[in-house]
Amino acid sequence: MAERIEVLLTEQDVDKRIQEIGDQISRDYAGKNVHLVCVLKGGSFFMCELAKRITVPVSIDFMSVSSYGGNTKSSGVVRIVKDLDEPLAGKHVIVIEDIVDSGRTLSYLLDMLGSRGPEDVRLCTLLDKPERRVVDVKVDYTGFEIPDEFVVGYGLDYDQKYRNLPYIGVVKFD
Ligand code: IMP
Ligand code: MG
């Protein structure tokens, strides 16, 4: 089925907002180092752009998770496909995500990372769909709150397509 992409947030909208979040993080972590943990693959475009705009010292690491399929999916238990390379002990960690939807993945991930002895852990997401929340998650930095529609671009995919779009679009089937 052919789909069409309708622009929701332009490249300029996204760039401007990422600059604002970068400024905010730089102020909040003045005098400290931040350790950005990118959740692959969706968070990667956002993390790279954000990291360039943070003025305190930055280190980065990556992890990849997938939800357990079938009946256990609703439990929110996630499988670590690729774990971090570095320990988190004593670090000021910011988890970088593309989107918080039900909140299941992040809720599990934040608990897991919190148990590794970081100084603190915050969550930064480019997009948030609050209407879809099933599990409560505290989001510290949000790019945009968006309506309950399936979006792509800036790291987000539909069937592994469209991650490379420099804007956020809604997928339309018609
Ligand atoms: P949840 O918050 O645990 O439900 O899962 C969020 C994950 O679902 C995100 O990291 C995305 O990979 C995926 N996701 C949720 N909504 C969308 C969307 O609108 N477009 C693309 N991926 C989405
Ligand atoms: Mg994701």
C-alpha cells in the first residue's frame, strides 16, 4: 500500500527546539559532565543534533532494546539487544529517545539504568504522545507534545523507512 507523508513539524521547527533544549541542558548541568545514552535506532538523529548544541562536556553511549513479542509484550519487559559499552556509576545520565508512546519501554529502561549506580538519570525525548500513556514516566525534557498519530522522520520509521527525513511527518494511507 502506498503511503503519503504529511509534514507535522518542519526542519526549522525541529532545529529551533533542539537548540532550546541544548541551551536548557547546558544551563541545568553547568559545571558538570553529561553522559548521553541513545536508544537505537530512533534516538540517534536527535542525539547527534542535540549533543552538538550542549556546551558542557559530553560523552555518549548507545543501547538497543526490543520488546518481547507475543503475550508478554504488554508486560513492558524489554530485551537488551545491545548493551552500553561504559558503566554508569557516578555519571549524570540523560537517556535520549525519539518518542514516548505507552511509556512501557522507557519505564523499564529507566529502572534498569537507575540500578547501575549513576549520579542521576533524566529522560529527554524529541516527541511525546501523552494521550497514549499506559505507564507513568517522568519526562524531563520534551521537544514536542504531539497528537495520537503515527509519525516518521528524524529517526522514526515506518517499516524501517523514512528515518532520514529531516522533518517530522504523519503517515497517511489513502
Ligand atoms: P513505548 O513508549 O514503550 O510504547 O514505545 C515507544 C517506541 O515505539 C518508540 O521508541 C518508537 O520506536 C515506537 N513508536 C511509538 N510511536 C511511534 C510513531 O508514531 N512512529 C514511529 N515509531 C513509534
Ligand atoms: Mg525508540
